[in-house]
Amino acid sequence: MQGESHDTIVIGASSGGLEALQRVVCGLPCELNAAVFVVLHMGMRSHLAEILERRTAWPVIPAESGTPIRPGTITVARPGQHLLIHDDHVLLRRGPRENLARPAIDPLFRTAACSRGGRVIGVVLSGSLSDGTAGLGAIKRCGGLTVVQDPADAAVPAMPQSALRHVEVDYTLPAGEMGELLVKLSAQPAARTPEIPLKLRLEAMISTQEIASMELDEQLGKLSPFTCPECNGTLWEMDDDSMLRFRCHVGHAFTADVVLSARAADVDRTIETLLRSHVERAALARRLAGKERALRNVSLAALFERRAEEYDQDAQLMRRLARHPWNDPASAHGDAEGEILRNEEAEAHEP
């Protein structure tokens, strides 16, 4: 509705994001008339609320399902549950993981966009891969404002870089300067909320567990030849203009770079299994060779020794594969981004 302010701020962070989060909340004055919601990728235990509370005068509250949205509070996600916004209250759901995370950033951003429309400000901070990009795009499509940490200011720049590459971002700046910007933006009238796209509302309903993804596979995208890194089910390629995304019939959702990283991790585990198997085969063959030599079965002992040497060679091959740079799940996408940036810089300096 025209005339409403930007009273809902959603912030997502991952690797290296805790320090950036502290700088953001430290810069939030008490007179900011907005509710702030934070998702930080975490394990099964979190002290995020206590950490942030030491850096701000705002109340920092671990999310409770059903709690009304209250300006002047910072609500942080809990381990193992998606933090969602449903109309005017908080919702926690143990829904399908997105980008291998729960809580994940995209479900918070997406449900905020669907429920609060143009009143939302979305903020993406430091992190690896691309969680938050699709959700930031949803906020933009629903009339909200988008803010991204300057990649040069981020400890891990991949998430900000992904957001800048796929979303028409409104503001890019260091984390320490965001508090002042958010005060200015929250005082501005919110834009009119356009009609929410059906597919966006359907994805939000999967996160809130109002519907199952398996009921919507054909509506959300087209069948792909790839399988889900979580459950090995079929992946559907999402109809998303901004980036390549997938969702399986269980509801697990991924950007393409997360699938790529997960498959690199699969390769790594396979190589480690093969390496261990070859090392164990070589050791066992030598034990058998020693046993046969003690029994004066010279030819059989020699056979086992030759096999042990062959297994050693196989193990050495696995070691070389394990050291290959393309086998690093964390670096595969970053290397591609680096190559793109280097090419763009070279083109910019061409006469």
C-alpha cells in the first residue's frame, strides 16, 4: 500500500558473515522503526542472539513461531528451522533444505517478499556460493529494496558477487555503513506492491509447508537430467530468468553452483573411498605375501607382492586426483568467477 514505510528488514549471511552482521547491527539506532530478521548459516547450536545483543541496544530475540512482527526488535533464526514471515507474524518450519542449508536465506527473503511486498529491504552479506540471490530477486520483483555488501569489504565475497550478477541491486556498500543507509531507507515511503507472481507464491508455500513440492513439479519448471544432492530424486529446472535453479519433488532447492559444489564433494568422497580401498588392498596383499613366503611358497608370495605394487600405483593415482584443483568443492565456482572478472578487466583496458 502506498504511504507505508520500509518496516521489514531481512538480512542473510553465511561464511565470514558474523563479523559483517555485528557491524550492521552496531550501526542501527534505536529510532529505526522497522523489524529486523536475520538468517546466518549455522550448525545445530547457535549463540548468535547473545553475540549480536552485545553489539546493539536493540532486543535480539531467537525466533518463536507465531510471534507478531514487532518494530524495534532483531529476530534471529534458530538451528534446524527456516525462519519465515507469514502475513504479520513469524513462522518456523522444518521444511526442505535450500542450498544445503536450514535455516536458509532464500526462504526468509521469499516469504517476506510475498507477505510484505514493497515494505521489505533485503540485505545480503558475506558468504560462499549463492544463497540469498534468488530471494533478493524475489524482494526486487515484489517492489522491495535490495542492499548488498561490497564484495571488497566481505570476508567471503561469493554471495555478494552472485547477488550483484543476477539482481538489479539498489545499493552496494561496506557493512559498517549499512546502519545509516537503513535508517534513511526505512523512513522513505514504500513502493506499491505489484501482483505477486504465482510461482513465487508457490515456492513460499513449499517453505511454509502449506503444499508439497511434488504437487507442483510441472508448474515450477521442466524436468532435468540431474538428480538431487540431498535425496537423489529427480530435479526440475526452475523457470527463473535471473539464474539457473533446481528443485526436487521433495522440495529441496538449489542454485546451479550449489549443485556443482555438491557434486564436487561427491567426487571427493569417492576418491577418498577408492584411495582407502587401494591402500588396504596393498597392505593385505603384502601380509599374504609374507605369509606365503614363511610357508616357502615363493611363487605365490611373488604374485602377492606384484599385486601389492599394482595397488600402490592405483593408490598413487587417487592421491594425484585428490590434489587436482577441480576437485575442490569450494574453489570450483570461485575459479569460474575469477576467470570472468579477469576477462572483464582485460576487455575494459582494450583500446
